[in-house]
Amino acid sequence: MTRTLAAILIAPFAVVPVLAIMFGPWALARGGLTGLAGIIGPAVVVTYPLLILFGLPVHAALARQRFTGRSHYALAGALLGAVPVVGYCLVAIGFEAKFQLGAMGSAVVRNAEWGAIGSSVFGACSTAVALAFRAVALSARLASPSGSR
């Protein structure tokens, strides 16, 4: 239980290097350190409730099924980050096209770029958080010779 609490406290900071790599040069060129902090700060804050609401149940399910490998957590993290953005993008396309099939093509073209960017950013951040969570929460099990799959 203490490892899980430690993972909850530490894992959200895994978004910092991901966002610094993805947006650092752009943010520094436009707003300096304040611009970069404006991206990273809210991301860390928002990660805490998302981790508790969605990450913990997924962690419990993965642990219960003994799917504790890096690839399991990476895939779960990527899906937790990317799937909601893809869902939002599909809804945005539908509303923009007013749910008419003839207008769907142009709505997809206008929304595809932001959907791809959003799912990539959220997927990468969620993957990093999931792997950091796994590293902390399962640290004792990972160190033992009988470790995880």
C-alpha cells in the first residue's frame, strides 16, 4: 500500500520530461520559462485526479490478472491517454458535419491534425506516467528473482 501511495505521488511528474521534449523548444521560443511552466504545471496538476480516477483501477486490474510487465503498463497508459482524445475527435467531427455523411470527409480533414497531435501527446504522457507508476508501485516485486512477466 505504501508503494502505491508513493507511486501516486511520484508518477505524475513523468509528464515533465515528455512535455519538455515535445513542447520545450516551442514554448521557450515564444514565452520563455513562463511559457514552458504554463504547459507543464497544469499537466502535472491534472494528472493527479486522472491517475486516481482511471489509473488506479487499471493498475488493480492489471495486477489482479498478473499483467505486470512493462509492455502491459505501456499499452494501458497509451490507451488511457489516446482513446479519450480519439473519442472527442470523433464527436467533434460529427457535430462539425452536423451528422451528415456528405460533410464528414471535410470535417475529418479539418480535425485529423489536432486529433493526431492530441492523441500522441496524451498517449505519450499517459504511457510515461503508467511506466513510472509501475516502477514505483512494483519496485519490490521487480527486484525479486521471481519478478513479473
